[in-house]
Amino acid sequence: MLQGTGSDVGKSLLVAGFARAFTRRGLRVRPFKPQNMSNNAAVTLDGGEIGRAQALQARACGIAPRNDMNPVLLKPQAGVAQVVVHGRVIGQARARDYQAMKPTLLPRVLDSYGRLAADADLMLIEGAGSPAEINLRAGDIANMGFAEAADVPVVLVGDVDRGGVIASLIGTFELLSESERRRLKGYLINKFRGDVTLFDDAIEIIRARTGLDCLGVVPWFGGARALPAEDSMALERLPLASAKTGAIKIAVPRLPHIANFDDLDPLLAESGVALDVVSPGRALPADAALILLPGSKATRADLDALRAAGWDIDIRAHVRRGGRVLGLCGGYQMMGRRVVDPAGIEGPAGESPGLGLLDFDTVLDGDKTLRQSSGVHLASGRPVHGYEIHVGQTVGADCIKPMLRLTSQTGDRTDGATSEDGRIAGCYLHGLFQSDEFRAAFLAELGARADDLAFDASIESTLDDLAGHVAAAADLDRLLEIAHGS
């Protein structure tokens, strides 16, 4: 089990790299994260949802994602978190209420672990945050609480790029109990830049203080940007839009509850696109060819935030200038006349006025749509594929002019809405821009020429590169011995 000295130390990426590396050795590898907190979710073949990082790790193993790979998923909303267990929503909880729930969730987490382990040669388990958050240790199911219940060994991961890695490793060790320290079998240094031999003295210092061996110093992996990120902190590390000269600009307002923002990844990969993720305090750029309203886990709360930032004014001005607007999932819901939440599914019950860009209303209900879908973009005739993960039904005059025609296990249907002139459109389908033909046609409409990019193939290639990267830096044989109890 990989546990971090903090959040965003690179555990998810390391698990994906190790998963591909050990899979290439012929092992049946399964990823597992007992508890995740993320609004970047993926739809599984068994009709549930898990963290997108675990879906990527499953892909690295060459298998389809399953609900058991992430038995507990917390999705932050407006003041609460939606609690997803075994792929299904079981309710909402505030932080203190969730603490009381955790002991009841551990048996279900262990059930998932047991089912996966039954047909695996190697289980790669990812912790959450840090095991040193000892104020939350009681009832823990994410780190040492799970490790002790499942009797699995632990390897610590420290992030040298942010500084203070020696203190974070030794400090984490010092805060653990004696039984937890005995479970530690070593540590990994991640995101190293420069000459790794400069860390040799640090290895001896850490060994002297903890008795732990270094199992690898993993250099910074530049290809990480090409892979889906788990946490919205990744948005802070995007390249500046101004760095791409001669590219069309696509502006994306950074909403507080932005969800499934890996929808943006294929656009980021295009040399002819400058993606500008705009934080509050900045206006949406007037020279944008497109304003893209992203997914949201709390549509009404994010509508309020959008208005507080003045972005509704920017969007109306953009439309008056003849600009285009595209909404995805929650962003699509915002484009209508109203968003109504009578049962308080995403926050306090009530309704909010939409942006009025399209003629429809959305009513949030208790039935969550979770499905993988494929079909065609009606305006261009290009094929699309992706997934739906939302609550709510959207109905109105502009839905008579849908954006997509889709097929899934539940049958054929249309999705989305389009303005009369085609400049404003939205739909529920996530992953839209991963469809290469559609992306090329869409960008051509905006005046950009798409690269010759096979996006899905590029993910596979990056996972292969990542596997080689970690295999060259970490002691895979020793990690395998640790996993098998020696």
C-alpha cells in the first residue's frame, strides 16, 4: 500500500506506473483505493462510479474499471459531500457526520478488497492524504486503519518537489504508533529534479532516524500532464494560454465545484488551442473563440459563484459579439432558464435562474444517470463516445434541436440542446473531446486545425512511458517481495 506524507505527492501516478510495469511482467494486477475524495469520477461497466484515478489505474492494468476498485467515493458539494459506496450514492454527509459513518463502511471496503484480491497476483493499494492526520485516526478506512484491518505492508511516498521531504517523511514516521511503524517497509521519493545522487546523504539521514530503506528516487515525469488528474489542484499547474502563439483561445471559468475537468485534456493536447482556465478575479477574455462551461457537482452553487465573479456579464457580451458557448453536464444545466432542486440533492432546496442562453429548464431529481454511451454529433455527423454521470432532467423548446444522438445499454436517445444558429450548445456527455474526428471537426468550426492526434492511443503510450520511468528508478523486485510478505 502506498501512503503519502500529504496530498498530491503523486501516489495515483505511481500506482498507475507500477500497475503497467507489473502487468507487463505478466502479473494480474488490480488497483484499489479504499476511500477517495474527488469530483473527477468515471463510470464503470457494472453501472457505478469510482474515482477517475482508479479508472486510469485499471487501464494501466489492461482491465475494465470496477466498483470494487474504489468502494467509498466522497464527492464534495455545497457544504456537504455526496457519499458513494460500491458505485452507488447512499446519501450526503457533513465532515463530522461522515466520521461517525466510517466504522460501518470498513466491512464493505474489506469486502471489495477481498473480491479483487481473489483473482489478483498483486494488489496495488493507494492511501488518501496522509496517515499522519492523527486527529482523524479513529475509525480510519483510508490509510493505516485499512492497512491494519487488511494486514497489508505500507510504503511511504514523499514529494521532494514541494520542499521539506526529509521533514515530512521523518515527521510522518514520528507521528505513527509503534504498530503502524512496524508496518512501514520503506519509502519512495517522488518528483525529483536534477542529479539524484544529491539525495544520497538524505537517504542516510532518513535511515538513521527511522530505520527505513529508500526503495527509489523517482524523477519528475513530464508526461504526467497528458494523463487525467484526480484533483482540481492540477488546474493550477496548467500552462499559460499566452504561451501558445497563433492558437485559438478557449476560456473555461474555474468553478468552485468543477467536476470531471479531464474533459479538457484533449484540448490541452492540441497545439492550435490555448486553454485559459480563468479564476475568480479575472474577466473571461474577450478574444476567446469559445467559452466552455465545465461540469459541476453543485450546479446552483456554481451558478451563484459564476455571477459573483461577473462571468455572466462576460458570457452575455461574448454572445452579443457572435461568440460560441458550449456547456458540458452541469455547465449545460446552467445554460437554461432555471435549475430547480426541490429535494435539496445538491445543496439547499430551491431554484436558481439560469443564464438564459437556451430555452429549457432542469429539475434535479434523485435518480442518478450513470452510463457509457456512444453516438454521433448531429451537426457534423462525426462519431462521439463518452459517459454520463448526472442527476436531473432537462426539458424545453431548444431540446428539440439536440446536440447528440446516443446509444447505450438503455437504448437510443438524443442528448443536449442547440440554439437556432448553432453557436450555443450543450449536452450531458463527458469525454466528448476524446473522440478524435469530432474534436477535429469542432475545432475547425472555431477556426483551428487539429493536430493528427489519436488521443486514446496517446494515453496508452504515456502509460507505457510512465511504466518505464518508474521501473528505471524504483526497486520493483523489492516492492514485489514486500507485497508478498518477504
